Amino acid sequence: DIQLTQSPSFLSASVGDRVTITCRASQGISSYLAWYQQKPGKAPKLLIYAASTLQSGVPSRFSGSGSGTEFTLTISSLQPEDSATFYCQQLNSYPYTFGQGTKLEIK
Amino acid sequence: EVQLVESGGGLVQPGRSLRLSCAASGFMFHDYAMHWVRQAPGKGLEWVSGITWKSGITGYADSVKGRFTISRDNAKNSLYLQMTSLRAEDTALYYCAKGGLADAFDIWGLGTMVTVSS
């Protein structure tokens, strides 16, 4: 099975900061990676698919990059409403797997 | 409106069975892969199972393989998860999700809670 490791697990940043979250896969997954945002008590929301394609309706401050085994999610200018937990997910092969999550706190 | 509504959760004793359902509306259900994802209280997301649009291919997490069975009824726009030999560690909120472009999960339900306890 493909394992995904996110770093950091916790991140505290200020409004306006540029934030980067990394996701590493235990084997190559081409660009079959998605990023989700989950707020407390809510279902996850798709942000990015195919490693770098922004889902419709998602603010352009979110971007994704990478291929193979290393991927990043970047928020270019952090907003108060971005406080959430972020997950990466590989969609290369079953069983699909998620990273352990990165909790983002706004200072 | 595109919507997924899960049902069938509840309190069940260890070793017993439960069947979850997910009713889809607002999109061509038969054209898309569908998935189950669970989240134990205070924990991260865990993909449980997926099924292609024609039910030709199914997949399972190692933690549920041999105990859970995913199925779909395209005529009823419904997805199912038959869970047997339930364990305490299966306690979680179970989400139904639609596979969109590149099979990324673009639509999620609100979830149905399963609690396995004696």
C-alpha cells in the first residue's frame, strides 16, 4: 500500500503569510494526488486534484504542485477562514490513502 | 442540487452487522465512481472502499477487507456498504463521496455515525 506522510503536522501562521504543506508518497504516484480542507464538524472539501488543478470555486490563493513522490499545497496569503485541517490523498491505485493531516492555526 | 445523504448508522454490538446506504441526487450517478471514507472521533480520514461506475472494480482498505462489501444500485441512485464482524475500531463517522475528475472526491455527504460497543 502507498503511504503518505504530511509535514508539518501542526502549523501556526499569521494572516497574510505564505504557507506550504508537504506530502510525500512512499512510491511514485505520478500526479494522482488531491488536497482537501476540513473544518471542525464539517465534511472535507476538495481543493486541488491531479496535483495542481484548482477545483472550481476554490480561491486562487490555494495552489498545488509536484509529481512522483513529493507534493506541496501552498496558500499564498493566509486568510482567517483558512483555519482548518488539510489532507492529501493518493488516487493512483487502490487502496486509496490519505495523509495524517496538517492542522493549520491562525495566530 | 448535487447531494449525497448517508443513512443506516447507529449503535451496534461487536461482531454484529450493519448496512449503510447513500442516496445520491442532482447528478448522473451511474457515470461516476463512488467511495466510503470514515473518520474516527478526533482522528484523520481513512478511505474505506470504492466502486467504479459499472461496479466492475471494487477496492477496500486492508483494515476492512473480507468484512465489508461495497455495492451500488444505479437504478436507485444508491450506494451501499455492508459491514460484518464489526469491531470497536470501526467506530467512526462514515462519509459517502463521489469520485470526480481524476477520481478526486468532489462531493461529500454529511456522514452517518457508527458506534460499535457492547
